[in-house]
Amino acid sequence: MHVTIEQAERAIAAARAKAKELDTQMCIAVVDSGGNLKAFHRMDDAWVGSIDIAQKKAKTSVFFGMMTGQIGQLSQPGGPLYGIEHSNDGLITFPGGIPIVDADGVMSGAIGVSGSTVENDHIVAEAGARAIGQTELPAHPWRT
């Protein structure tokens, strides 16, 4: 099943709470399993440039079924995915995008967060994803 609007709103609420705890302002995007925007929130004073980055982190994560930081490791010069960020109208290959996986191992969507350090982006995205599901994918994830 695709991530529902209720789930997306819960993920955003959990991510916002973690961002507030870290004293930072974030843009938070949740996409369904097809990479379509399901819900979005821009906290007050979050960078305008982070709007696009958050959405692209979520899309990148769901398109390839892995955390964006993992894709970043594989896309370094000489790596097997070098240059991948130029595909799909632009991808983001640094931390802050995380798949959302249900208890059956089905990837129903992803969350993308931008607005702080990549470490904080990842922490906030993980809080949002864990509020509604798992973050670890099986070897060959099913999509809804």
C-alpha cells in the first residue's frame, strides 16, 4: 500500500519534533512509492533552497530503494554509480533521504529532509520514517 496521507502527516510531525529538538529549521517531504509528493512541510525560516533538495532526497531514496547517503557512497569518482545524480531530472546523493518500509518489507514511500547539516538531515528523516515504518529494506524490496 502507498504511504497514506495520515502516515505522511505523522512522519512530518515526528520529523518536525526532532528538528525542534535539534534547534534547526527543516523542509520535510514525503513521497509515495512512485516518487510523487504526498505531503510537504517547510518550517518557519527554513532555507528556500531546501524545498527542492528535500523533495529530491525523498525521490532519490524511493527510486533506488536505499538511503541517499548510501547512494552517495556508491557515486563517488570511480564508484559504480558515479554520475547517477545527473539522471531522473537530478538526484541528491548525500544523507537525508530514507525509504519508508512496512512490516512486510514493502516500500510504500520515502522521506526527504533538508535544512541543516547532512548529519542532522539524516537524524530528522530517520525520526520521520521510524514514526510510520521501518527503514531497512530487504535485498529486493517490493513496491506498492
